[in-house]
Amino acid sequence: MIFAFVGLLYLQVDYIHEIVTNQNEQFEDAVKRSLFQVSHSLELDETSQVLKDQIVRFGKRGNRNNTSIDNIIVRSQRQLTLKGSNKFPVQPDLSIDDTISIQFNAIRGAGKSSLNSQTQSMQESLYERYYNSENLLSEVLRQMTKTDERPIEERIEFKQLKTQIETALASNNIALPFQYEIIDNNRDVAYKSLDFEIIDPKKVFSQILFPNDPASKLYTLRVIFPMKNQMMLNSIRFIIPSIAFSALLLVVFTITLYIILKQKHISEMKKDFVSNMTHELKTPVTGISIAGQMLSDENLITTLEQSGSLSKSASFNKITRTIIDETKRLLFLIDKVLQMSLMEDGHSIMKIKKLDANDLLLNVAQIFDIQVEKCGGSLELELEAVESMVYVDEMHFTNVLFNLMENAVKYRNQDVPLLLVARTENIDDKICISIRDNGMGIKKDNLRKIFDRFYRVHTGNVHDVKGFGLGLAYVKKIVEELNGTIKAESEFNVGTKFIIYLPYIQ
């Protein structure tokens, strides 16, 4: 699954990158072609305007000169085009005036004596037209060399420039809104459109205007497209469903991994629970079985009858007490598992009432005082909470305190006398109940898991300390249902401290 998902994700990312790269290259090529067309169109317009101005100055009017004028314009534009692009060196065709000039020179060389007067008059008229056209063309070329001295405002109609750019872009299938400006060789702005602002210099398209001008007089047209990124996104919109499905696959894959790991963890905890439960239940069952065998042993009954009634009574009381104690222990273990099962299903019923936390802690401490003394330790009780009235369930909260003190006795350090300290105090608007010991302690890696169900700190396959791993999970569940919190502080081989915070009744 990991290999398939990574491969699919890589292919999608690579495909998107390839599409965006191609789209960007095509867009840049189209824009460059469009701006070159604009620059070339400006040169042609300027040439035509100069020709018209010079024709007006020479006073050429009437239809008789239309052919000559058109030829001059065509020749000038063709020469300008060929000068601006040397990729295709084409020899221009001869114009009418050139043909007339060639014919006139040929006839003139043959001698005027062979021509009649009418033909000679026509030839002289054609020669005069050719001469005037040549003078006009020469004057146009001289004027063209002076146009670079004029300011850019006189050479370009800024109001029509936007239309020219739009037309050139449309011819290359680009219909995006754009902004533009014209700057000189010193990067001073000669003209710019409204809201022109360069955010990324790499996204600016530039084109030199009138490239035949001197380098110090060159102007540059710069164009930007604010909606370019959106256009690129629209071009890959069709792949969005694929990305959505990939994201869905990622979510499902993550959830699946989480469930697998969680189930594995639960399976390990249940395995430990079954192992612990087997040893826990085996102990009282074994005691009850031995006591039952003793009662059914005829030799034991005969021995008891011969030893007298007092001895008989003491032996039977001991066996009976063993059966009762082990039965209670077995019932307690079964009840603890049942309590956790009911609480997991949300079927626990809390009988809340107003009680004194100091009194509850005192009662539990009196029960454990004898057990602590048997271990060679001591129990200290510090009831310093002034506001100690709380809303709790008496049975469940007593079990909470009982479980915490029982853990302190079970996990005591055998080499050090046990010191168990139970304390109450008021902190802000809560009562703090802490139970501290100097026992084995808990490592930091295990400390964050001790409130999980079925979890027990691994000590190898040694069952010197009995339990299901349900006690602290039960404690946390009860405290949280009483609107309280519990936390544990521990240091390995130093001791452990459990702290319960409950809101008190003011």
C-alpha cells in the first residue's frame, strides 16, 4: 500500500509539473510573438506616416501619381521589413519606376535621333516622374534617420497602444487582462497603465521598441499578466478530482494504519490480561480446592475427632475462614472486571452525595495502617484541607483511595521500609488529595500508559505482584466522572505520587 500510494502520488505530481511547464512555455512564446508584432507594427506605422508627410510636402496630388506613391510606400515598407529581419534575404522586385528608368537609359544610349518627337516627350515625362520619386524616397530616408530625435510621445499613440497589444495577443490566442508600461534607457517611466505594479520581476515580458534607434535612445515595452496564475490553475482543473481521490486515499490509508496499530496494541494488552487473570483467579481457586479436599479427607476427620472438640473446632474454623476469604477475593476480582466492562459500555450508575473527603481518606488509612505495619513501614496522614466537602459516590471513591494505597503496598521497595503519606489540602477552588510512597517508582516511558486498561509495567514473566492492569484505569474513570482530574508523578527507585483534584463545596 505504501509503495502504490507513493508511486501514484509521484506520477500525479510529475504529470502536473509537466503540464504547467508546457503551458508556461507556450504562453511565453505567444506573448513574445505578440510583443514583437506590436513593435514591428509601430515601425511600419511610423514609416507610413513619414511617407505621407513628405508626399504632402512635395505637393503630389491627383490620380496621376497614385501609382508612384503606392510603389514608394510598398518599397519603403519592404526595405524596412527586410532590414528588421535578415532571416530571409529576399531581393525585392523591380518597381514600375525602375523599369521605366532602365528602358529610358537603353533608348537614350541608342541615340535620340532614332526616336520621334512624341516618343521622346513621353520618355522625358517618365524620366521626370522617376526623378521626382527618387528625390521623394531619398527625402523620406533622410527623415527616417531623424525620427529617433523626436520624443516617444510623438512617435507612439499611447491611447491606441493598448488596442494594438490586445489585437496582437488575440492573434496568438491570448485573452488575458494585462498591464503595461514604457521605460527609457535609464528605466524612467515614459508611460504606464493604471494599477501597473510588478510583484515578481520574473513574470515581466519586455520588448524593445524601434530597435534601429541609437542605444541611448531605446525604449522598452514591459507587459505583465496579473491573472496568469489563475489561467494556469484553470488549465489543470481537470486533474483536481484525481488529487481529491488521492487525498481520500491518504486519509483512508492513515486511518487504516492507525486502526491496525491500535488493534495490535489492544491485542497485546488483552494477551497480558488473560495471562494475569489466569494467575490471579488460579490462586483463590487453588486455595478453595485444597480446603475442600481437606474437608472431604476421612483421615483428617478421624484425626480431628480423636483430638477433641476444641481442636476440631479450631481446624474447621481455619479451613472455613480460608474458603470464605478466598471466595471473597475471587468475587472481588470478578467484580472489578465487571465494573470496567459496565463503565466501558456507559452503564455505570453513580450515587452522588455530599461527603467529607477527610473522613473518607481517614477510614481507608485506618484499614491500611495494619498492613503497612506488617511490612515494617509507617503511614502518615496529613488532613490539612479546610474546605473538604465534595460530591462523590461513597463506594466508588472509597475504592479509588483503596486502589491507590494498595498499589503503594504492592509495589513497595523490599530493601527500604515503606513510607506512605496521605495528604489533603486546598488549592484554589479545589481539594487536592495526594498519596505518596517511597516504593519502586515508574519509568517515564511507562508513566504515560499506567492509566490505560489492561496495561501493566513489564517485569518479565514474574507474577510476584498480582493484578489485571485495571485498577488505575478504574481510578481515572471514576475521578473523571466526578468532574475531577488525576495525575501521577514518579521517579524510578525513588517513589510515586498520585494527586487527585476535586471541586469542593463552598
